[in-house]
Amino acid sequence: VIRSAVTGVGSYLPEQVVTNADLAEFVDTSDEWIIERTGIRQRHKARDDQPTSDLAVEAAKKALADAGRTAADVDMIIVATTTPDMTFPSTASIVQRKIGAPTCIAFDVQAVCSGFVYALSVADGFVARGLSKCALVIGAEEMTKLMDWSDRTTCVLFGDGAGAIVVEPREGQGTTADQGLLGFALRSDGTKTDLLYVDGGPSTTGSVGHLRMAGNQVFRHAVVNIAEAITACCEASGITVPEVDWFVPHQANQRIIKGVGDRLGLDEDKVISTVAMHANTSAASIPLALDAAIQDGRIKKGDLVLLEAMGGGLTWGACAFRL
Ligand code: ACO
């Protein structure tokens, strides 16, 4: 088994910022309500003529540059997204064309907000079997394009963005023995598909549909599920929760992030939170938060990082790695 390592990280946010006050102009809500219940202050919004693949490409270019690689080196592209450009081809194939990567493996992973953690586990598996030497793992979403803008219970929660990482075999990267991806815990409970879903699709309505959510029921499952996955992931990785330097959670809601932290007794200073500025960007939220914390100097090479997420399915999971 070949161990894999994270060798580059990058992210991209579309230019337009939409504040809570902007939303309050057309939906019955307030800055105070949104901040108190979610911690969200603003979100970024892609242009109508700017598809998900464009955000993914910007993030991918930065991650490749960070890894000292070019598109010519890429042999696998996995895009975790729930808002693909088209039903097919995969957004990964479109990204491949746009960055000019050679013929390689390219496909999308759909596990909604947990998609990035799922995609990372897939890349780790390909690297482990010697099938990939330079994998681009991207989380890219335009959740604003799934919103029912008359539904205040959902439209205030989501935003657009993309994050990418490069995964390579650990050997030859100047890494130490304990670096690289350490372990995963991945879960899905298909009995809860009706708690969070989009009410459209090619084989049902023939339309894209809008996001629907039983928010407080999702909330109730989130903290318990995520805490269990973190515990299982730490066991699988041979580490303990107190050893972790940085927790990079999926950014859905500050109350969920805090609830998980309290349940596991996490030091608040070790928890990366970007939900105030990014809102919930689904599969993009973890690499966006990871990149923000690397850029501001908190997360450094050699740090032990734990990712966790939960989303529609319900799906959830966690992943530990040493950067
Ligand atoms: N502005 C003002 N009032 C609102 C808004 C809004 N944007 N949205 C809902 N309300 C009202 C409701 O209508 C309700 O009014 P009522 O009492 O008159 O009926 C009241 O606020 C309370 O509604 P609740 O749904 O009980 O509010 P709650 O405290 O549960 O907060 C929220 C709602 C923020 C959605 C919360 O349940 C939550 O965060 N859930 C987790 C869901 C989530 O983050 N999902 C993301 C995808 S899954 C994931 O990524 C983990």
C-alpha cells in the first residue's frame, strides 16, 4: 500500500458578496436572526454565466501551483459537487479540458456536503494502489443556483465557492514518515433522504429543482453523527482527539460546529471557522476553510488536521491527515 499525502491546497470565491442585509431586502429575515441562528454574515455568489467548473478551475490552478505541479502532471481529477455544470459530462471532465490536463481519470463524486471527504478517500485509494501519482481533488459548488429565493428557511444558509487539493504518493515529497492521509470514517443513512434534498432531477421532474430541508431535524442528527465519525476516524488513524492540531469542519452552521466541539471537548482555538464569511458551500466548504487557515498562517506543514462533514443522504464522515 502506497501512502498518500496532501501536497498542495488552493481555493476560489466568486467576486460578488451578498450580505444578510441584502437578503432582508427581498425575504422576511434579518441580519440579527441569521447571525444568531447560524453565525453567517455573508456569502459569495457566482455570476449567471460562471458555471461551477470555472470556480473549480481557479481553485485547481492555485492548488497545483502550491504543489509545484502543472496541469501536465495531473493523472486524476475528482470533483465533489452537487451543482454540476450539466447532468453530464462530469464537471471533472470539463475541468480537465479547461486546465489542459492530459488524458487521465476524471469523474465526479456526489455525497452532497460530505462530498469532499468522500472524494479524498477515493483519491487515497487510487494512490494506494499505484493508479494515481498526482490527483486533483476539488470541492466546487454553486448552491445559490439551487435556492428557492422565497424560502427564508434555506436561502439564507448557502453560498458558492471552490477549494482544491493535490494528493500524491508520500514518497519523494520530502515528507516525514508520519505525514500523509492517516484514516477515514464514512457513513450514509438512506432512511433520512427526506430530511435534506433537491426536489428535481433528470429522471423525476426533468428539472433542476430547489433545495428543501427539515432544518431542525438535520441539526439534531448532525452533532451526534459527526462526533461518532470523528471518534471512529481517530481510531482508524491511530490518533486521539487531543493530539489533533486543527479541526476543519464542514461549514454549515456555527451552532453545529460548536455543538461538535463541546461534545468532544475540543479546544475552541483549534477549530477553523469560515462560516461567517462563506456560509454553507457544501462540498467546497472544507477545502475553502483549510486554505484560509493555511493562508493566514495557522495551519502549517507537519500539523495534524482532522476534517469532518455531514450533508444530504444523510451522509457524513471524517478524515485525518498530517500536512
Ligand atoms: N429569518 C427569520 N426567521 C426565520 C428564518 C429566517 N431566515 N428561517 C426560519 N425562521 C423562523 C421560522 O419560520 C420559525 O418561525 P415560527 O416559530 O414562527 O415557525 C423560527 O424562525 C424558528 O425556526 P426553526 O427552524 O425552529 O429555527 P432553528 O433554530 O432550528 O434554526 C436553522 C433554523 C438555522 C435552519 C437550523 O435548524 C439549522 O441550522 N439546521 C441545520 C441545517 C443545516 O445547516 N443544513 C445545512 C445542510 S446539512 C449540513 O451541511 C450539516
